[in-house]
Amino acid sequence: MARISPRTAAVPALATAVALLVCSCSAGAGADAGEKQGGTAAARSGQRLTATLGTADDSRGPAPAVPGARRGGTVKVANLKDYSHLDPQKIYAGEGYSTSLLWGRQLTQYQVVDGKPKLVGDLATDTGTPSDGGRTWTYRLKDGVAWEDGQPITSEHVKYGIERTFAPGFELGPTYWPEWLTGSEDRTAAVKKYGGPGDGDLDAIETPDAQTLVFRFPRPQSDVPYMAAQSSSSPVRKDKDTGTGYDVKPFATGPYKIVEHRQNQSLTLERNPHWKPETDPIRHQYADRFEFTFGKKILNTAQEVLSGRGDGAGTVTTKSELPPEIYAEARRDPGKRELLVAGSQGAYTNDLYIKNSRVTDPEVRKAIHYLFPREQARQVLGGPRVGDFATTLSSPAVVGWKKYDLYPVRPAGDIEKAKEHLARAKDRPRSLTYAYETESPQDDRLAQVLVDAFAKAGIQLVTKPLEPAAFTSEVFRGDAPYDLWISTNSVDWPTPSTLLPDSYHSKLDALANGIRYANPAVDKELERIAGIGDARQKADALIDLERTVMKDVPVVPFLYTSVTQFRGKNIGGAAIHPIYGSIAAADLYVKKP
């Protein structure tokens, strides 16, 4: 999920994860590396850490073996909340993508070896063949790919799945297929051109035979291989499409099938006998079963897992972070420390957002940049383990990323520098409003840190705590009376093409361009870049434009985020997925079945 919009839901305590593409660490490694060295090597050096495009050979199965893995047993997964969606065309969250790989497959997907991601063909034989300057893309399905009942997966099934993204009820899922296939600026316009599978075939997708798909786009699209890895690119069989029921129990194409889903209580998976490892370069089928439970407090779960009480030794979490209350204790105990699973949250940055339509003076926004007490704010959220200090809008994980720091400032802030910019402001504010979610005591403490820092420059920061359920609808209203908030900024895949174009063009509504950024020169350049058909050239142009945008200080970069999760001592293969930013369920195995 991946824009300055409700899809990048605010993460004030950095407690939820959607992530893309940075090297991750296996159990116990990430925390030491980050804290001893002062942050990720990528952030310090400017090294580009991103996914490469694999070949047809890379796209063959089976997936590279997880060292030490063995077959058998049951993996127990304890998460606080159930999944908002299991319907593949509705999933739009990183951990949801990751876990759905257990039962679902896409045209392409990310193969991970030694923490390094490579985009390869999943159902398709490769990552796609472009022609006509990037307006046409062709995919061919592998032989032997099948549904959980043994029927072959066909090109018509993939086409039908993609056509569903146009239908009512799929508004909150990714909108790229509808927009790109019709050449529309937004999903609403796309639906007017093609209403959905109930309106017949979508001519922009051709299926000349059971294994071939040809996508014809009105405009050049260089990022189709990456977009084809999203869950919205999953096949759906019309005879198995149960409407809203498909969101509870989709039909499987992956190594496991859903045998029972009791919403908000449990989810049980068993082996899919018709999944063939020789067709799958991504997934494994080590465990006999996966048993998910929902609703138990994560603090209690973490204590049981780290101590090995009850089912703790065979339990893992794929959604939740280690509670800060027990982090220090776990780090001191060698036996517990080895059960921590830490890594970078890929292409996510955590930023202080400034509503540009309310804070219109660039000098005031620069003053806010210097006032922001990054060091104190990070400490309140958990210290260095939650991330490295950011200086750029995008993260080191995206294609073409370049390190820069337009307005260098000490981590503690620079009050005198802030006052200098306020003195130059045409409309110096006496007060500003800061909105935040009230999910934990950390949120209140963070708000107070900001209040104290702004007061030193003579600005009263009025805090507006909001209930989590209301935060998105309140803050992202165009006329919402909030000047500042902290939220997560990311991309939907490892190129910058879903950041500036989908969040910073002035024509976008408040749901996309929540900060209401507007710069005519940036608009014009974004429109030029949209016509570039070469993926690398497009990425480089967008990264260069990012510096122009950041001169306006539309947001204040805060953190390249990290995550720390946990696993029981009898769970093997646990590592943070470098794409999706949480423990990769498809690699897990039971050490002693």
C-alpha cells in the first residue's frame, strides 16, 4: 500500500508493516547490526538495494531450499487481528500479500535468497515481454499450474481475476489495472469505460490460447512486471467466485488451501495436493498445517513465545512487532535474543506530514524541518531499533535512489535555525495543529515531545488525538483542520513510479495527495515522465524530480523504518521478507515435528 493516502495508514508507533525491498536480517541479527553500526549500510552509503529482474531460468521451480528445513508438523501463527481481506483483488497490505502467498499465486513474484529479492515469473514463465514501446506486454503461463481441485489454471482465469478489480466492492484494492488498461486518471473514470466482468470481456486483455495473455495499454507502462506481482494479478475462477464469501475463503493455487476460516478467531490451512513445487520458484510446503489464531494480546503472546510456555515454542507472529515493554529484557537474555527476528521495512519511510494548503509559506515549513526533534521522537517510539534517520523522501530500497540531504540538521533539531526561517516568513504562525492516533501511551508521549520542541520557537502546538478508526477519514479530508501528522510513506513496488505521480500531482484529490502539495513545474515534469517507456530511465527521472519536490519541504523525512518480530524456538526459517516487511510465512518450518 503505498501512497500518501489512507492506503499508507498512519503508523505513529511504527507498529504495523507493509514494506518493499531492502536487505533483511534473520533471527537475532538485525538489532545488533543497526544499533552498533548506527543504521543500515544502505542509508549511510547511498548504496542502491533493490530487486533485480530474473530470467526464465530463474522463474523455474522448485524454490531454493531454506537451510536446515524439514517437512512435517504444524506452524502456529498468533496475530492480534484477522485479515481485513483474503480476496486477492482486495488485498492491499504488505503482510497480507506475504501471508497470502501460502494459498495464492500471481503472474510474477519475488524470489528471496539470502535476504536478496529477485522478481521472477510465478504463474508466468518469466517477468513478461514488452513491445510497442511498453504499450503491449505478453505473458505465457507455465505448464502444470493447477487449482486446489486439480483443474489447470488458464489465461481466462487470470483475465477474470483482473477484470474483478473494476467491479463494485473492490475500490480499496490496488487501482493500477483499471487505470492502466483504460488509460484513465483514476478508478472512477476507468469503471465508466469498463464496468467489470459482468459487462463482458475487457478488450484490453487478450487470451489467444489457454496459456497466453496479452495486455494492451493506451500508454507506455514500464512497471508491468512489478505490478503483476501484486495480489490483484491473481487468477480467480468464475465458477468459484462467491462474491463477498470469496473474501473469507478464496480458492487456492498455492502450496496450501484454506480448510476453515472463523473470522476474527482462526484460520486453518492444510497442504494443497495439486500444487507442484517444480512450477514454483517462490514457495515451500514444509509444514503439514498452518493454524492462525486472532485476538490474543500481543504482549501475552510474546511472553509465552519467548519463554516457551504452552504452545510458545511452536508459535510465530507474522503481523505484530515485539512489544516495547519487553524489548530491553529480551535483548539482555541471550536465549530470548535469538528468538527476535529483525530487519528493515524496505521502501518505507516515516515522515512528519505538513498540510501545504494550510502551511503555505515555505519558510515556515523549513522552520518545522529544523524544529522537529527526530532523536527524542525516535527514542519515544523505541529507540534505534525502529529505524534510521531519513533525509530523503523515498527509501534506499527503490530503483535509482540517490542519497541527499537538502537541509542538514542535527537529530535533536536546531531551534536557532528554525527561528531564522520563521523570521523570514511572511505569515509566521502562532499555533499549529498536530493530529495523531491514540493507540498507545507512546502516541501521547510523542505528541508531548513535539509540543515542547515547537514551544521553544514560540509556536503553540495544539494536539488533536483521534481514534484509530476515525483517523484516516478525518485527516485526509480536503478541508480537515490539521496542519501536521506523522505517517508512513512508501511505494507499491521497488521503483519510484508510484510515489510522486500518485501523491504529488496537484490534480489528485485529498485521498491521494493528502498534504495538498501543488507545484506547476512538478506537474509538468510528472506528465512528461509518464510517457517514458523504459523502466530505468523513468526511475532516474523521478528520483531527480524528487529533489525538486523536497526543496519545497512538503514533508519532513523522519525514519527509514525497521521491524522486530519474534518466533518460538521450534520454528525455523523465520526472516523478514525484504519485499513485504514481515516474517515470510512461506519459508517457515517446524524444527521438531
